[in-house]
Amino acid sequence: MSLYFITGNQNKFAEASAIISGLKRIEIDLDEIQEIDTHKIIEHKLKEALKHRKTNFIVEDGSLRFDCLGNMPGPLIKWFWKELGNEGLYTLCKNYGNFKAEASITLGYTDGTRIKFFEGKMPGRIVKPVSKKGFGFDPIFIPEGYEKTYHEMTSDEKNAISHRRKALDKLKKYLS
């Protein structure tokens, strides 16, 4: 049976399909709840997806946590990013004098009956944006142990270490 990644974001799909071969993309406009618990967000998305079609789905929810904000914005990063942009997110950390951050992803998988969760985390730090272009917060996030932002890395470099990679590897292992 095919495995479908529900996303409207071509960048996310490109990263995922480079890791899980044969992955197919499907766009379904899913109702998304706003919640701090990513498991609740994922479970809701998957239940909504199953109303459209009974098949193997994966969905994800990304988070970016700032140490200076008590681990916020977390899964609310999409809204923070839309309002503040990367420059505003950087300024927020700069004003607190703490640039420590963690990028994470929660993947949810369903075979139509059960739901399984897979998580990937990457500690790092926030830096002044290296570009006005780029995928999400990639231009401001440098993973721990590296000197380049996700944005400055090649696709292969990022896919080898990213938080998404870690979660997808766990899913891949589960599926095999």
C-alpha cells in the first residue's frame, strides 16, 4: 500500500521523499488545532485525514523552541514567524540575550486504524538572518556542532542531520 505525506509544502515533501523512497504527496486542507502538545495536533490532523480517505498517511508538525521564552513558541512557530519574520525572531532572542533554541518535528503515521508518533530534535542557536529568502526559519537556525544555518547547507547536508531526518529515520525503521 502507498504511503502519503499530507502537505502543501513542496520543500517539506522534497526533504521527506529524499529519505523515504516511494513517498507520495497529497494535499488535503486539514483542520489544524492550535495546541502546545504536538501529539494532540497530529492526532487531530490524522483523524481529519481519515475522513477523506482510508489509507496510510503521515503528517507532521514542526516546532522551534527558544530557551529565552521558556520553550515557546514551540508548535506555534508558524504564527510567530508569520507575524515577526526571521528578523523579528532573531531580535526577540537578541533582546533576551539568549540565542539557544531547539528545532523539532513530530511525525504522525496512521495505517487507517492506529496512530504512531515519531520525533526528531536538533538543538542549536538563533543567528541574524543570513538571507531574506529561504524555507521557514532555516536562515536563522544553526544546528549544534555546525557553523552554517540550515539555509546555507546543501540539501544533502541538511537532510543528513536535520530534526526531520531523525523523525523520518524512526518512521522508516518502524515501517520496515
